Amino acid sequence: MSLDLIKEGSIRFYASLGDISKKLEVFYNPKMKLNRDITILLLKVINRDNLKIGLPLSGSGVRGIRILKELCNKVDKVLFNDINPYAYKAIKKNIEINKVDISKTEVYNKDASLFLLEKKYFDYIDIDPFGSPNPYLDASVKSINKNGIIAVTATDLAPLSGRYIDTCIRKYWAKPLKCYLKHEIGLRILIRKVQLIGLQYEKALIPILSYFKDHYYRIFFLVKHGKEECNDIISKYGYICFKNDLEFEVCNERISERYAGPLWLGPIKDHNLIEKMIKELEDINENKELREFLLILSEELSIVGYYSLHEIAKKFKINTPKRDKIINLIREKYNIECSRTHFNYESIKTKLPLKNVIEEIKKLA
């Protein structure tokens, strides 16, 4: 087994470098570093100690070893698992070279779902697969503690963002839409799919931090038990319906042929949680990319959908206005909230009607 020695965060570890695919001997994706940074930051600020953490798809073990190294006092045990025997050996080696407390580790070479069901009662489970998280959702929901957190990553954006409609309907039980809102739609479809797995066990999965980045969707769910909590989840499902190329409406039922859903229409993040994460970053002087991303998430309005300045400009054959100029104009002229959105950096979130937004863009042009 020939592996590369890599550094990330506070650790060194052995894994395979190369084109990202399932063929890697010991899987590692350097582009997911920010994903892991956010995981560690979130676990750092939540008001929970003595965490039992389950990592059914550990790969090289980088996420779990960083958790042990950087959150040592908050962790009771990290359980690593990977069905790949080379990864299993690499995890053991990487734990050893980083000199973490071995009594806080367990390493397994099992099917991911079987691992979760056998070891269960986790406070935190991280589902970070190559592709769809679907095969691991049922076991994760069954194995999580009350008030635990399930983190879910999906990298199969093609169906969720509307390229393969039938595939999305089969796998995620909702219709996507290829439009400028495609990634917010895809994220909200994924949220609902995971929640539906929880509802059958009377577990309400509440999104406390969700985002789209690069080539993946990522959601952290806080797990609550009870019929009332589950009914509240169900009440927040609906559709996004387009009247034309630019104008959409959030609906309880389909009102046009061009629609997406059913999907989650509730909040996709807890602003207080993000503020704590930003404060923690300021305390430890973390990297600028992560801080800027969290700042956008923090200021982003908790409403469904956004307006694409580029699409508006293209429609009316005018120059795309500067985003910050439009945001300031709407705030000052209309006294209405307006923000950036992490889904698209040339777009804005606001409750101002589209016709007014178009009017102001035309004036600026």
C-alpha cells in the first residue's frame, strides 16, 4: 500500500492523492477541507460534552482524528469505520502517528449501516459519502440519540439540481428544476428527503446549518423526538412555482407547470449558531475563506429563493449591476431587508417584489 503523507489542520496522515474517485486506495478529498473545518467549528460551539461520534465512512480517518486532536475535551469516543480494508489499516496507522488518546478510539471494517446499527446511541453521526447519502440515512436515524446531530453530505448534484429529473424523483421523492434557483431547490429537496426518513420513527430533523459549496450540499440536523415536532416539520413542506423565467412563488400546492417540490420551506440555518462559530473563529484567528463564507451565511436572509442579477440583466439586455450597490439601494430606498446569498454571488435575497428590483436595475443600467 503506497500512500502520501498529507497535512490538514492540526494533523498529519497517510492517504491517496490523485483524481477524486472511488478507485483511490485510501479515499481523501482535499477540496472538502472547508467541510471538515465547519464540522469541527460547529462541534466546538454546541453546548454538548462527552460526545460519542460515529464516522461510518471514515476514509483516511482525517475528520475523526482532527476532531480528537482539536476537540479533545469535548469527546468521549470517536468510532471510525470503513468497509475498505486499506482504509481500515490507514486509519489505525494515522491514529498512531498523531498520538491521540487511543482509549477514545475504536476502528471497524464493516458495512457502514451495519456499523451504525451495532454500535448505535451516537451523539453525532457524519454521513459523507461519494455520491448520494441515501443508503445510510435509515441506519443513521435509528442510531442517533435524542438531541443528537446528524450531518449529511451529498455530492450527486446532477439529479438534485435538475439535470436528471426522473433520477431525482426516484431517489429524493421530489421534482427538481433546472433554473437559476437550482441549488437552493436541490438543497431543500435533500433536507425533506432526510427528514422523511426521520418522521417514520417520530424523529424531527431540524436543519441548524445547511449550505451549497463547490460540488456538494451539506446539512447538519438537530434531532428532536415527538409527534408535535414531527407535525411541525410536515407543515413546512411545499413548492416553488415559476410564473416565467424570472418570477417565482412559494406555494402550498402546485400552481404552474414549471415547479419544484415538494421541498422544505422552513429555515435552513440557525443564525445564533453561526454567530457563535464566527466568534470562535475570531478568537483563534482561523483562515479567511472560512470566515468570509460564514459571514455570508450569517447575513443571508432566511427566506426562500433569491433574484439573480445576471439573469435579470440578460433578460433585458443590460449590464449586470454591482450586487452591493443594489443591496444598499434597496435597504435605503425601500427600508426593506436585502442580503447576499451563498448560493450565487451575483444574486440577492429580499422580500421586495421582483418588479421593483427590475425597475431599480434598469435605472442603474
